[in-house]
Amino acid sequence: MTMEPKPEILAAFEAAKGFMPVGEGLALYAAAVDAGRLGLPLLEVGTYCGRSTILLADAARRAGVSAITVDHHRGSEEQQPGWEYHDPEVVDPEVGRMDTLPTFRRTLHGAGLEDHVIAIVGRSPQVAKVWGGPLGLVFIDGGHTDEHATGDYEGWAPHVADGGLLVIHDVFPDPADEFTGQAPYRVYLRALDSGAFTEVSVTDSLRVLRRVGTGI
């Protein structure tokens, strides 16, 4: 089974708004195809405009499962006005706040993947509390504060099925990256230290871990 997306899927990924480089996207796609063999949903925390969702959705389509993506669509800390990653194109002028949901929907529609995605609009910890079933993959790509990264991990890692994958984005070990990747790095270390997960691959700031034990 090929672990790479078709050219049209990769082109849709590259054309979408977002921050994930192609190399990390290919690693995410390979992980999603791998996890899809479990026959369980693939879940992403942190939708933004759907760039990485395209890859999860296509892998889910191949496996005959659903891709689920969770986001409040108001933007994370570093995407607010005055910050480096702010994009005024995704501000709702009527309410004066970010709203990435319309852009996300257009992204999925353009890629022909709407039927394979369940989009949940809400805050990750609240959604996790009401989530009931096991997941083949959990991709943590939400807020970069310790509060948000830890909340995403504690909320969703318990749902990763035995043999399933936990994928963490923006893992930066260098303390100079305190505002962009130190919190995900601490969550990554916690997952390894738990003994519940073992590392499968490292691609730049993307870490893929497999559940091999219980707990988090």
C-alpha cells in the first residue's frame, strides 16, 4: 500500500492556508494511512483552515473511516491581531474576531473531501469530555501554551486505541522556541515517559508515537 497521497491531494494541501510544510505533511499522511488499518476514526485537534485535514480525510477515505477535526475556529494565541501568524483575511468583520470555519469548508469542498470529514466546532477539552469511542489516530496541533497542549493531551490521548498513533506537531526542543514549540515538546516527553507510547518517527517538528501500553 502506497503511503503517499495522489498528486491532486498533495496539490490541494499545498494550496490551502496553513503552516505545515510538505515534508511533515507526508509524514502525517503516512501515519494516517498506517492508523487507518485499525478501522477506527482519525482525529485532529486544531483545524485552522483545513490544510492538514485534507491529508487525514484522504487517508480516512482510503480506509473507509471518518476523519474528525476539532477546533473553535477563533484562532490560537499566536494567530490573534498583532501576532506573527495573524491573517486578517480570516477575521469576521461583523463580530471582529477570527473565524476560520468558512475558509475550512471551502478548502474541503475544493478538495472533494467533505463527505469524509466530521467537523466539530468547540473547545478541545469540552469535546474530549463527551467523546466516547476509541480512535486510530490522534493528531495534536492546537494551541501552544502549556494549558492548551496539556489539555489536548490529557483529553485525547486516553482515546488512542492499542496500536493506534499519537501524532504531535510543533515539537521544538530548543528553549528559544518557548512560544512556538516548547509546550508540545513537554507533552511529547510526557507521552514517552509514561511508557504508554513509543516513538515511530521524527520528521522535523512532527513526532509519531504508537500506543504500546495503558495510561497516558
